Amino acid sequence: MPDKQLRILNNGRTLDVTSLEPRLKHPTIFEWFAALQPGESFIIKNDHDPKPLYYQMLGELGPVFTWNYSEQGPTQWQVSIGKNKTDELTVGEIAAKDFRKAQVMKEKGIDFCCGGKKSLHQAATEANITPGDLEKAFQEAEKKDNTPTQNFDLWDADFLADYIYNQHHKYFYKNADLISELTAKVRDHHGKNHPELIKLAELVETLFADLEQHFNKEEKVLFPYIKDLTRLEKENIPLAKRINISEGPLTVMHLEHELAGDMLKSICNVTHDYKIPEGACNSFRLLYNMLEDLESDLHQHIHLENNILFPKAIELEKRAVRPNVY
């Protein structure tokens, strides 16, 4: 079917994915998306969360689409998939290019780390902010000094990977044991009067276990590969073997970042935005202060990876020269 005819059929319409053969589901969705014009969208309906499709589109197409749930289970999921306007940056790209605007989005409650692939309009709508108000805030921010302590977007990927390890991984390793001990101590002493502490302890334990596994994969596999890509390009040496990071490793990293972001939101909700109860002991106060600092550190950590390091790595791998094979 010609693209023009397909576009007329799919723009604004619903594709019931459950009616398609499994092998045709994703190719059909990609075909529908390819036929969209910038600013257009369609809806897919499925009997399970189509999140794997999201990461496949992100890996193969990049941040050129919007993804909005209108229904999320338990038996049916509906997602509106739209094509960004060609001149529209994602919130992650905006944050990476201008730290002043990143600070504005942080103050407005716009998630530019785990949610960095969303368009600005989409993210503002979800945060109940009008694009006009956000643009005014950006204009005010632009009047401020544009000399950040670190301009991460200008750093080489290998240097940035080392920075993330030394600044953020080590921060977690230094503080994780104390936070875990404080969580258990405060739960045991105050759980009777503050039952939310029981849930908090479960969330902290799960988050920390997940982060340890996540950091290990980055330190043993992903970061060394990124550093090798950087070195090979600088020395003009062919890459012997690609691992196609956009199709596998980075999809996993993005998913794990999103799960960590969800747990951080749950911790924030359980602690009522880290509001320290009246009459709380010093351990209680220290725990909530450390958890709030951890959240801030992880948000910056995820932002640096999702919006700066990973895109740099993808471009490095694309530019890598394959040796001739006969």
C-alpha cells in the first residue's frame, strides 16, 4: 500500500495489535509509524504492556517519537504513538545542552533523566504545566550565567564514563551500607508508630540490590566497551567486533534506569517527600536526609547516562570502522 494511502488510514486511528500474528506485530507498528507525518499519531491496543516495543523503537529510531498511555491494564493497554516535529528536542537533549533549563525542569517536576526521551510538550503536559509558562521560565533562566562547573556534553565518552564511576558509583558504594543500617534501625524502633517504614525498608533493599547488579554490568562490560570505542577512534584503529549496544545493552540499561526511577518515586511517596515527622530522633532525620541526597545523586547519574553518555556511545559505534572480511 502506498505511504500516502497508509497515512490516511492510520493517522489518529487505532491498531488492534491482538488481531495480528505475533511475527507481524512489531513490523506493522513500525510501518504505521513510518507513514506518519511530524505531529501525527496513532493508537495501539494490546493485551499486555507493550514496553518492549518502546525500547525497540528507541534503539532503532532514536528519540523521534512520543509514547503516551491512555490505558494500563490489567487486561488491556492502549498507547498513543506520535512522531515528533522535526525541530522538536526531547527534554533529555534540552537538559544536556543547557544546565539552566535542566534546573528549571527539575524545579517544575519534569523528569528529564528516566523520562528524557519525551518531547517537551509531552513532559510539560504530564507535569500539568502549560508550554507557555515553561517557555517563560526558560527565557528567565537564559538570562543567568551559562558557565556550569562541568559542561558534560563537551566531554569525551571515556572521560564521562570514568566520571560517572568515580562520582556516582562510588557515592553509592560509600553510603549504601549506612543507609541500609539506618533503614533497618529506624524501622525496628519506629515502625509501630510509622508503618510506612516497613514498606520503605523493602523498597530500599530492592533498589540497592538492583543498583549493585546494574553497576556491575556497567563497570565490567559497558564502560570498558565505551572506553575502547573512544580509544580506537582516537587512534584510527578498526573495531574488531561490534556488540550493537543500541539493540541490546542500552535497552537493558534504559529499562533498569526506569525501574530505579519508579522505586525512587515510591520511596519519595512513602516518606511524604522526605518530610521528617515531629519529634523524630537523629537517626530518623539522618536517614531521610541521606535518602533525599541519594535520590538527587541518582537523578543526575541517570541523566548523564541516558541523555549524554549513551547517545555518544551509539554514535561512536556507528562511526567505528569495520575491518574487511574475506
